Amino acid sequence: MITLDPNELKGREKYKLLTGAIVPRPIAFVTTTSTVNGTVNAAPFSFFNIVSSDPPIISLSIGRRAGNTMKDTARNAVANGELVVHISTENLIEDINETAALLPAARSELELTGLNKVDSTIVSVPGILEAKVRFECRLEQHHEIKNDHGNTVTDFLMARIVCIHIDETVYNPQKGYVFTETLRPVARLAGSNYAELGKIYSLIRPE
């Protein structure tokens, strides 16, 4: 067993270890409205999960760029208080990957894809028409995470889901079941690696 002191690891080493060990991770595909010119910015994030089901709150952890500059998604969500979070699936993942490109804030990453916008029901930010699951959200909380030098390195967002859109092929409204095998979500691994659904099995939790 190798024992490591995180204080002795460089930033990149810690990132590689954590993203390689904490897998698989769901991928949030997020749209926001640019504070620069109102265009729709889109980007994927794998530091993403559920915080609470009642109220329905999800979390996004968005690392800052060099120089402690907020990424477009974080800046837009904090400034406007709205975002739409989509579940990344096999049929969309190649287009979603294209939106990870570094573009000016005034330009929409959707230009690099074949994806189409669709109006939201409650929030002003458009969603992605082709997504099988999308959550319209309002920003609940924003926390700045600082490193040991006191520099803000990450924007941690908690977003409350205010409207859910889910394709009828992946949801049974009578039983409240999501059909994971039909949804076909994609997960993030380390580096440039992704994972699709493999073996699915059940375990009965002890009472």
C-alpha cells in the first residue's frame, strides 16, 4: 500500500490521482447565458452530483482558469442566477466534447456542434433539444474554494432544479422509474477516457 501526503503532491498530481480514483463520474452538460452578449455558452463538467432530493439541488464544481479567472459557465450562472443542466448520453457525447473548446465568451460553443437550442419553461436560459434529460435550475448558493495560498481556485455551485424535462422513452411516470438502459448515460474517467454502461445488477440493502 502506497501512502501519500496530499500536501507533498503538486496540483497536477493531486488532480490526476483524484480523477483517476473517483470514477465513474456523471457528466453535466451545462448551458448558460453569456454576460458579454447574451449568447448561449455550453460546456461539460464531471465534478457534478446530487446534493439533495427534497429540495432538488445539484452541485457543480468548476475550476478556475490560470490567473483565477472564472470560467464562462460559472460567471454566467453567478451573475444571472440561472442555468440548464443536461445529462450527457451516448448519442450526444461527441458533440458535448466539442463544447469543451476554449472560445471567447461572446461566442457560443454550440456553433461547433449539431445540437439545437430549445426554449425553457421557467428559466430564461435555453436548453438542448436533443438531450433526453434536462434540468432547468436557479442558483441556490455559490462558494469560492481557496487554496492554501488564499487564492480562489474553484467555484462551487449549488443549483435548485425548478423544472424537469425527460424524454418519454426513458421514464415511466406511473412508477417514477428512469430507464437507465435506455438513457445510456456516459461517465468520465481519467484523462481522455469515458465509460458507457456495462453490467447492471442489484443488491438488496440490509434493514
